[in-house]
Amino acid sequence: MVDMLERVGFLIATAFVFSRSKWMRSYMSYQGDQTNHWRFLLFFSFYSILGTYSGVAVSNFDYKPAPWIGEVSPTAAIANSRTVGVVIAGLLGGAKSGLIVGLAAGIHRYTLGGFVAVACMVAPILQGLLAGLCRNALKKRFRNMSSVKLAFLVGFAAEALQMVLILSLARPWEEAVSLVALISGPQVLSNSIGVALFFVLYNTIETEEDRIGNEHANRALHIVDLTLPLWKLEFDRAVQAIAETLLAETKAVGAFFYRNGTEEVMEGRKTRYAFDLPIETQNKKQIGQFRLFYEREQDDIPSRRRMLKSLAQLLSQQYAFVEAEK
């Protein structure tokens, strides 16, 4: 049990490190950025395979702790934490994602051999599908703190399914029974705890994103208060003043205004990382756009993107309102 929890802890620490990346934070939401789906699948496939390699070799009714497992003898098996990655992929990405990650993890496990190779190939496929179906059925409940308990239960059910498959498919049957008797308690409990701990991490990220989002929303409203009277100026002076305001009130290092592809206002400097704020009339005709430049790619985070998109809409509404008033 201690060895299994140690390996699960290693996987959760790995997930924490990767959760700090922009694409991971963007995808780790039910309204996540689908352009990062392939990265999500690759990461959790690797994550699940890592759970297999870092498992505990079990042979002759005993276990042999090792830092890494390269192959499995015909009479041996692996007590592993592969289920953690497969179940998380299904709970976050849905049945299709769980199935793909389960296929990758299952085929990899089959190549390592052992008398439970077939059962351990089928298990992650069905586990990923099960987790995805649970995600679809309990989607709203996974958006609150009860997700930790639900995640534990789904992880428990997925591991129990694997034990049933080992008893059903592995031969000789007597050795399968002995194996399940030895590993079922530690493996089921540790993997269930691992899935639950990941959702503790997930909830922490969601809370942090909500807090940052609220800060950005307040910042956007503050900027809107400052820019409304500026639109009443002559247009060239208005966009100049608004660009100065955007530069001062955001973390941008440059704020430019373009009209018909021509730079008309240049405040600050350009970098490789930019975000456009199109200014449109009521009939969606674009009259120009502000472009904000950032020092680092890390500054271009999902919550700030949402804030800037909303800010662009508010600036457009302000322009349309002032023009109608004129």
C-alpha cells in the first residue's frame, strides 16, 4: 500500500507541474480550449503509460519494488497506477478521450507481457469509456466540490472492473485469484485516492481561474468607465487617448490602433505576442482594431483573453452608442 501511494503521489506531483502550463489550464475545464485536445490526449496517454512503468512487479504471490519496470515475465503482473491517467482523461475529456487514452495505455501494457496482459489491455479501454460516460452523466456535479467524492467513486469502480476482468480473462485461474487477493486492496484504494487528489488539484485551478477572471472583469469595467467619455472626442484623438488608457491599465507593453491595415496610433512597443480588440459598428462592420502587445507568451492567459474579448465588445458598444448620440 505504501509503495502504491508513493507512485500515485509521484503522478499527482507530475500533474501539478503540467497544470501550470497555459494549454493545460485552458483545457482543464468543461468549456476548455478544444484546439489543445491533441495535447490533452498525448499527455494523458504518456501519463497512463508512466503509471504502468512506475508500478510494482508482482510474482509468485509476492511483490518486488523497483524504480522502473521494463518487461514482465510470463508468470508475473504489475500492480500499477495506470488507472489514474485513464480515468482522469475520461472524466475531463469525455468518452471519446477516455477511449483513446485507454487504447494507448492498454496496447502498451499488452506489449510488456505477463499472464494478465490481455485483461490489462482490455481494462483501461473499458475504464476510459466508463469514466467518459460518468462525465457525461454527472457533468454538472463535477463542477463543484462534490467532484472529489465522485471522482473517488469512479476511480474505485474502474479499478474494481479491472479486478473482475483479471479474474475473467487471466489463466491459470488459481494464479489470477491469488494475484487479485494480493493487489486488489492496495491498488483499488491507491488509484481511487489518486483520481480524487487530481480533482482536488482541478478544483484549486478552477477556483484560481475564477478569482483571476473576477479580477479581470473588474479591470475591464474600470477601463470601460475611463474610455466612455473619450469616444466623444474627435475620432483620431479618441483612439489615441484610448490606446494610452489601454497601455496604462493592462499589462501590455504596446497598444496600437489599425485602420484598413494601417497603423494610426502607436503607443509603446511591439513584441511577438499580441491580442486584437476589433471595434465594430452595430451592423458588425469593423472600423479598426486595437492591438495589445505582451512581453511574454505567459501573459496571454485564457482568463485575460476572455476579458479582452469582452472589453472589445464593450468598446464597440460604446463607439456605436456615442455615434448614435451624435
